[in-house]
Amino acid sequence: MASTATVLDSARLLLVGTTSWVETLATTLDAQTNARVDTAETKANAINALSDDHDCVVSAHALAGTDGLDLVRALRSETGSLPVILCTASGSERLASDAIAAGVTDYVALSDDSTVPDDLHERIERHIRAARRTTTQRERARQFDAIFHDSRTATWVLEPTGELARVNETARDLIDADVESLVGQPFWELPWWSARAGTQSDVRQIVENTMQGAFGNVVVTRDVTDDTARVLDIAARPVHDERGRLVSIVIEGVDITDRVELERDLRQSEELHRVTLNNMTDTVLMTDEDGDYTYVCPNVHYIFGYTADEIHAQDTITELLGDDLFDRDELAERGVLKNIECTATDKAGREHTLLVNVREVSIQDGTILYSCRDITKRKQRENALTTLQETTRDFLYASTHREIAQHVVDDTPSVLDVDASGVYLFDADANELEPVAQSAAMDQVNGPLTTVPANSESPVSYSFVQNKPLFIDDIHESEWLTEPATDLRSVAFIPLGEHGVFVAGTQTVGTFDDMTGELADLLAATAEAALDRVTRESRLRDQDRELQQQNKRLTHLNQVNETIREIDQALVEAETREAVDHTVCELLTDDDRFNFAWIGTTDPAGETVEPRAWAGAEQGYLDSQSFELDATGVEPAARTAASGDVVRISNVAARLREEAWRTDALSRDFLSVLSIPLQYNDLTYGVLTVYAAQQHAFDETAREVLAELGETIASALSGIERKNALLTTAVTRVTLDVADSSFVLSRLAAAADCTVSYEGGVQRTAEGTYVFVTVEDAAVETVETVAADLVAVGSVQRVSGDGQRGVLRLRLTQPFLALELADHGAVFRAATATPTETQLTIDVPESVDVRHVTGLVREAFADVTLRSKQVVDERSEYDLYSRFMEALTDRQREVVQTAYYSGFFESPRDNTGEEVAGMLDISPPAFYEHVRAVQRKLFAALFSETHVPTTREDVQ
């Protein structure tokens, strides 16, 4: 009964009906138990009275207007788990069967309507207990299903032996395999577990521990991809039946990857904050309202030099930061006060400038938080920059490099807080770095700075050459120590571009920290910019001066060029040598171009220069000089005549006592002189000397222009000689012996062992110079072969040849003497060369100096001897020849000469017209047309004195 009483004591019952046993049962339950008993007389009353709290319904069969079966059916339509007991005294088997079909929990047959069976209480208690057990099981099943199907938890159900029995969807989603195919396999061998070392063994261990009845837990890592892994927290628990037997094992896995990463991040963040607080240069302090410290950060020594314990030992924060740092009421109103500037003294007695932020907080016992930042260096930097701005303004007014160097030295203490300094400037000519400024402190601790070669091994030269700054913490401990006696320790060497080096130093080790080094670089850069400015301005001034000088030179050159143009025009019009000389001198001195100009010629003895023409302010100068070529202190004109070179005297006043002519020239205001030879084709026609009233009147350009003028004058004189040669009736025939193997005819005669004769007929073409030579005393074929091998002969053509005699046409690759002589009015008449000697015959017109011609030959050949010289009058012969030769074209001359030497005009002919045309590479009709044209002009020259053909027609 104890158990029954226990169940009924906590139960609530609903009794339905008006039969007397119902009342009896209610009275008994009320007397014997603590059960709550409700009654209802009808079906409707029972339905309305029924609630979720009722544990059992006991109903009579006979009810007003209905029966108990209808009540049972109505209750079963609402709930299938509530126990319903039907009691009746007039029952039957059919009624019992209908009651069971209606869903009654128990059917009780009463002996009469007033008697309650003794076991009814027990039966009610049993049914309530069974209903409660069923309800509990259902709730547990629902709870398990909820847990099993949790989307956040992977759940596996194992057999008692550890094989897989069931998995939820969350676990299925972890792998791609067919889960049904894995049922029955050992759990630790399944694809959920990666092949990481120890993972499978850890899972197997907790499963085996659970088989023994113990709960298990392990954290494992699953490889999802090659570079991705997830962390699972695995929990295993056993499931037992009522008898305590192991019926299954439930494994739950929760993905804790995010939590693990979060914990890792938290640990890293904590470590970061710890390291930051220990190493940051800002100091954080916290106090209460009385100023007593509640927190001191570990890095407090960075600013104040004290340890955290030493700070705590101080009375209040006012001892550290001073009184009246901030207004407490203002802090209460605003909550935070920022950028309060104050000064504080550290443990070593050094003063620091601080920037303090004050904030209201509530952290443990602290109410005011102080954040202190040391801005001492920043304040120093600001002060240094202010001084540097003033230095820059001073640089603007400096006009020399030395002034700038002195400004740098003077301002170094204010900018860098360094007293010892100096500046080296580079001397490019000497390749040295010269000290131009140094402070008194530098002189005291180091001594006077000395000049340093740019190629030395000193730090000064290294910094300058490599363009790299050197910051040395202790020069006595470095490889750069060059002066062991110096008291300097920290030293900086900073290049000033291409200008030099800035040096600064102290007697303290490690002076140049980042800020000081940066300021030193900035000071050096500012000085370099100022030095660049002064250099640019100096160069601009030099360029301006040079430009002015160039303008003057250009003006002077323009005047000279104008004079040259006038002289060139006058030379074209001049008919005589005297006209050329006087015109040149007059134009050179016209309009005060030059003071004085004259032209002289070496006398026949070659000892002195004799004036030939002059103009300008001569003032008796020519009479005052002897112009001897070999005298001491030779006058420029005599020197040019002796050497053939241009002589320029830029300053006559120089060496005044060494050369007498300078005194005479200076007394006549001749301050500069230029003497140039009149040379053309290696022949000298005299000396032109010009005097100016200014020093350096003849620069290099003027010298070149006037030297070219000398060639032009000489060419004009040569042209006049050639013209006069054509008009003269008498010539001087000169015979010369030449013993020089360099003459091409001499080489050919010696090499072929024959006699070679030239009798006129030279032609100049674009391919070279063609000459006709007669060969005797040797086979023509042999001589032709030998000539082809000579370097001076470009090609050989046999014009005619018969045995030991013939005519060859040579194309020469080197200048031929006949052409050079023709340029000077002389005619190369003939030349005969044998293996041992060579003889030349030259006609020199009366207007041409024979010495010029013989000089040309002697310049061409090494060994020349004058054999004979005679005057020949060949007026008619020369006139006829000249008129006829001028009427021929070059092509006609070539054709008729080739025909003549080939024997075309012989009778019988040695070569036909067709053969000669083949030699000339022209058609036979063209050959005959050329021959007829030449014959026509020849007869005209013979028979007509006034109607000489002037047409120079040519047939191609």
C-alpha cells in the first residue's frame, strides 16, 4: 500500500457518475490518500472538467443521457495515453468486449452498485504508474530524437561492440561516402577520421573506454581538403537498459574549429597586448582620486628611468608630473582631456617634454588614466627646423661657396646640438678636398682640419667620392680612424653633392640617432642646394660673359667675312699681280678693319722678305725692320716666310725686351699681329701680314679665315700667271734629269728594261689620269704585263704594237706631274725614261717664275738636276696649238689620240676604224664622226685666222 499511497498521493483523479460506489470511492481516496479527486455526474461535465493535470478517469457505465462507452470514446478522441477505468455492476462479456474496443484501460465488474472492490485502488495506482512510465519513455524518445537530429552536433549510435549502427544527417554531411555501406564496421576505421597520426587510435580508445561503462572525451582534427582542417570535440557515453546492460554507445561530435581559432586569437591578442605594454614607448599610469597609483605599466622606465616598483614607492602622481596638470571639474565634464603638454624630470635628472592624455575610467580601484608620450625629440626637431629655416634665408644672401660653408658651421649647434663641425670644398683642379670653414670646438677637440686628397682612404674622401653619408658612433672603434689623437667620438660625414663634405662630431659615443642624423642630412641638403644656386649663378655669369665675348667675336668675324667677300670679288676682277696685292692690303685696312697690312716676297737669295704692297697706318714701320729670315727675334712676316706656317702674336707687349721688332710695333699701336703664307699647290707667292690695334684681335676663327684667304690670294696669283702664260710669245724650255724611281715612267722603264717616252696627251677623267707612252727596246706584250703589275697604274691598254716598239695607254692612280705643272701655267712637253735615267722637258712661259716650276719638280722627286734652260719663241706654233686644243672636247681628244697612236692614220693603216672603236668601246659610226669633227677643227685652225671653231660639240 505504501507504493500505492505514494503514487495516489501525487495523483489527480476524475470520478464520473451518480452511482453510490462513486461516492464511496471518492470518500475512501480522500481518507486514505492525498490524491486530488474531482467528480462529474454527466459525460458533458466530465469532458469540461478534464484537464492535462488529471492522471486517471474512473467512470460508471450508467450515466445520465448516455453511457460510459460514449465517454470512453470521447476521451480517446482527445488522448490515447490517459488511463480510463470503466466500472459496472450489471456488466456482461459483450459490454466488456465493447469497452475494450472503445479503448478502455481497465474494465471492473462490481458485485453491486455500492461496493468498491478491494483491489480497485491498486489497479488505479498500477494504471497511473504505467501511464506515467509510458509518458516518460515517449518524452525521452522525443528528447533523443531532438538531440539525434541536432544540426550542430554530429551523432553516431554504435553497437555495444563498437560497430556503427546509426548516424544523423549532420554526421552524414561530413563525408561523401554512402553511410549505409558503412553500417556494421568498426567506428574508428570509418572515413570520418583522417589518417593523421594518433587520430584513429584516440577515437578507438574512447569507444573502448565507453564499452567498459566509462564516459569518454577527446579533441581530434579532421582533414577536409589538402589545405583545410576542422577540429571536433568528440564525447562518448554508454546506454544501459533497466538491468544495467550496455545496449548501445552514443558518440557526439561538435565542430569547435571556430572556438579553437577564437581561443588562439585571444591568446595571441593577450600576448600582443602584453608585449605592447611592455615595449611601447608611451607610458600608461592609473590612479585613484587622491593620486595614488593603482597601475603602472612595465615600460615606465622608457621615459622616466624608474622601475614600476620605484614609481609605486612615490607619494602621488604629482611628484612625477607636477601640480595642476589639469582641471578635475573639466575632466568630469568632458570625460577626456587630450594633448596636455608638460615637462618632467627623469631619474637621471634629464628634462623631458611630455604630451599627456587624461581620461576618466573605472578599472578596479583606478578612476583616472594617464597616457604619457615623450615628445622631447620632436620639440628639438621643431626648434631645429625653425633654426634651419633661418639658415636657409641666410643662404639666399650668400654669394660664394665659402660664405655658405661658414653659415653651415655657425648654425650647426642650433640645428644639431653639436658644437664641432667643419666644411670641405672640392678643388677639381687639384683633386683635393680643402677645409674652408670649421668651428672653434672642432679646433679644440680635433685640431685644424687638413686638406684631403680625393683619392685617399679617409672617410672624408670616401663620403665625397661614393656620395654616401657616414654616421660613426665611435670613430676610435671603427676602421675610419685616421687621426688617433682626436678627441671626437661620434662623427658624421655627409656629402654636399659635387661641392664637398660636411663634418660634425661630439666627444660622446652614439650622438647621431635617427632624428639627429635626419636633421644633419637636411642641413647638408639645404647647404647643397645653396651651393648649387651659387654655382648656377656663377656659371650664368660666366656664360653671359662668354656670350658677350662671342658676340664681339661674331661681330669681328662678320667684319672679317665681309672683308673676305670684298677681297674675293676684287680678286675675280684683278688682271695683274700688282692689282691683287694692292687690293688685298687696301680692303683689309679699309674702314679701320685693321691698322696695317702688307704683302712681301722673299728675295732671290732667300735671305729677307721684301715689301711688295701695303696699305694702312704704316708709319715707317717697313723701313724700321730688316725682315731677315735667320735673324734673332725674327719679325712675324720673316718667321712665316722661313717656316711656311701661320704666325700669330696675340699680345705684342709680351716679351717686349726680348725682340726688338715688338718695340717698333708697339710704338705704332700695333698690339697684335697675324702673318700668313700665300701658298697654292705647294708654291709660295709671298707673305701677308696684318696688324691690329687690339690685343687678341685674331682668335682661332679669324686665324683660320685669314689663312684660307692666303690660299685664295695665292690661287688668284697662280691663275694670273696661267693667263699670262697663254698670252706670252716666248717660253723658257727647261730640261731636267730625274734620278728618282718614284716617277711612274722611271719605274716602268726599269722594270721592263726598255725606253718609255711621253710626248704630251694627258687626259683627266673621273676614273683617273690617262697618258699615252711610246715603248721601245722591249716587246710590247712584256711591257704591258709589267705595267699592269705597278701599283701606280690602274689599267693598261695597248693602242698599237709591233715587235720591239708600240704605244700604250695608261690609266694612272696617282697625280701626274703634267697636271700640277699646268695648274701653274707650265707645259710638260716630254719625258724619256730608260732603265738608268729619266729626262724631263718643260716649257715655262715668260710670266711664270722658273724657280716655281723647278721647285715643284724638286718637291715631287728626290734627286733632280737642271740640265739646260733656253728661251724659245714659238708664237705661231703655240698659238695654233692653243687655238686647236681649246676647240676640242675631251672625248674628241681621247678618240683622235687613240687613233693616232694606234696607227689609224698610217698608210697602210695599222688598225682599222672598227678596231680603234673597239678599243674605245664606242660604235664605228661614232668613231668616224669624232675623227671628222677633229679634222674639221684642225683645218679651220690652219686656214682661218679669225674663224676658229668655238663649238665644243661631242658625239657619244
